[in-house]
Amino acid sequence: MAVAEFEKLGISGFKIGSAEFEGENENVMRGRNLSQALRRSLGDSPALKLIQSETEIKSLILRLMRLVRHGGSSAFEVLKDIDDPEQ
């Protein structure tokens, strides 16, 4: 988790917009749930392989768009329920 990595550097948390991420607060737990749901949704799909191989977000987005356009796993189906960790 990002918070744990920042804590290793002596920084107790960080802020993105108005959302504060510190310890195991609500935002950190929501991020954890979203991450777990995304991993479950992706399974062993081509989209997961792209995510694991890319280091730049812009490149990742462009490659995922190409994957969807050319009949690969639908990123929209993969991500449609990502905010609900129960699915």
C-alpha cells in the first residue's frame, strides 16, 4: 500500500485532492477494497498483463484502449463494478 511506503520514508500520509490517506483510515481501506476488486475482476486477463507491464499511466491507458478496440477483454466489463468489493 502507498501509505505503508510513505511511512517507511517517515511520512505519515498524503493527500489527493481533498482525500487524506493516513494509517488505515476510510480512504485507505476504500483504496484497498478497490485494488482487491480490480485484481479479482481481471483474473488472468490480457488487461492484467498490460497493467503489470506498464510503468506509465498514459501508455497503459492507450494500450488498454487498443485492447478493447481490437476485441480483447472488455476493460469496461472488467471495471464496471469495481467500486463494489462484494462482486
